[in-house]
Amino acid sequence: MSSFLTPPPASSPHSKQRASLAHGLGRACVLSAVLIALVRCGNNSGDDTSTAQGGLSGSSSGVGGTGTGASGAATSGHGGAHSHSGGGGLVGDSGSGGIDQGLGGEAGSQGAAVCGDGRRDAGEACDDGNTRNDDDCTSQCQVATCGDGLVNSHGAKPEECDDSGESATCNANCTTSRCGDGVTNAKAQEACDDGNTSNNDACTATCVKNVCGDKLVWKKTEGSDLGEDCDDGAETARCNADCTSSYCGDKKVNKHDKEQCDDGGESATCDTDCTTARCGDVTVNATRGEQCDDGGDSAKCDADCTPAECGDGYVNTEAGETCEPPGTSTCSAQCTSA
């Protein structure tokens, strides 16, 4: 190396210039080699190396561009080995000399947190190493929850939809809304949802409440007063307007069943057959004082619904009477004419 640095003997002005130039180039090459060695050594240590005035100022593109300065050193304006964060390679800063970081090394200080790098940093609730919005950790590194407006279709508890709350197509629990799913969705026009599509319970197959008059029979269950006996959409001979079976004595007057009254039994105004009580209706109504009722005079019953008797003041021809009162000059004791 020393022979390379020592110029040959000068024999002419031109040879002196050539010798001077060769000497300068030789020094530049040596200094470049030293620089590369320092860069490699400083890759992990991060030492800064600088030169004194008149020393190494730099080389362009890591090792390259040379020139001659006052002191004969390489003084290219783009010299030095200077590697920025993530730069990897030799990028010179004018006149800086020195080495900030080793060749291809990482930044001296850790960069800002990056969501999706698989490492949970400050401000991140999670980081699963990706930036997807359809799993348990969102692209913003927050834990996915039902109602966040992001459909978590690949998480531990997959969502079918997420409209940030209940909508006509999505339930509040992030399942697709449909009648019979067991979730009442008011925005989907559901008044109820019992998890089935039967028309014979409290909630119909269209998720509206089963009501009397809808022609859908809500069957009663044992031990419960809820439900319907029938539902014809209106009163019929067999079904009352309140969807109970019609019968005389139910205290519900069903005109389609030919009831005139219904007091739940005999009353002064209503016979047990649910007809209006009157003497002569052939129904004895003891409540209103009838002792008999044959629909008029008979051998046993007067038209006033009292027993036929001679001497009762009423001539009952059906009972063989021709006169009243008995025991007179014109009427025998048997109520026959004397």
C-alpha cells in the first residue's frame, strides 16, 4: 500500500502532474476503503465518525465521486456515509463525514405504532396482524363488537349483519331479521316473535299478535285461561264474538244461536233456554212465580200458569169447568152449571 501512495520520480512537468494526480487518487481510494470498513463496523454500534479539517469529507453515492481539495482529500459535495432510517445503503450528506448508522440498519429509534403489525401497541385494544374489518379485531385495532357497523363474519362469534343497531333487515343482536327467529324487530314491523311460524299460539306466522277476530285460533293450553275456543272472524252460531264457544248459559247473548237472553241460568226475565220468560211459553219459570206452563189452559194448568182448580175463580174449560164460583144456585160444587 505504501508503494501505491508514493508517487514515481518526476522527470518532466507533465510527469509531475500525472504523479500528483495519481497520488491524490491513491489517497482517495484508501480513504474510501477505510470508510467502507468503518460503515461495516459501525452497523451495530451506531458510532458517528467524522474527520478533521482537510480530512475525509465524503464520497458520492457511498463510494464514488472524488475530487481534490486544498488538502488533497476527496471533497465531493455529496460525500460521507450517512444512512437514514430504513435507507439501507450509502447516501452521502455534503461535508458531514461520519456514520450515523450501519449499512442497511434499522432506525436508531423505534417508529410510530402501526395497526396490523401483530404487536399490540399503546392505544390499541388488539392487533391480530392484519387490517381486516371482518374478524374480531378491526382495521383500527379495536375489538369488534355488535353495533359497530362492521360485519364480523370471521370472528369467534360471527355476525350475519351489523347496521349499528336494529334495522328492517338486521336485528339488534347482529342476526338477519326474519319472522320466526325469536327476536322481535319493531323496524321489521314485527309485533312479536316467538321463534316459530305457528298460527295457533299467541304470535302468528307473520309475527303479529294473535287476536280474536283474525280467524286464527289461538289454542288454549292446559292450566291457562289464555287462548281461544274458536275464531270465525265474527259471531256465529257456534262461536261468540269473544272467540268462546257459544252455549246457552254462558252469559253471552248470541243471536246467531237464537238466544234472546242469557243470564247464565233462569231469571225472572230469562228462561233456562235463553228465551225471554213469559207465561205461556211452555217453560215453567219458577223464579217469576210460575207453577205450571202448558202454553195456555190445560186440564192441569190455567192460562195464568197456576194449577187448574175448581174454585180458583177462573173457569178452565179444559179442566171441565163451566162456571165459577162453585156452590151457588147456578154452579155446582164441581164448577159445573146447576
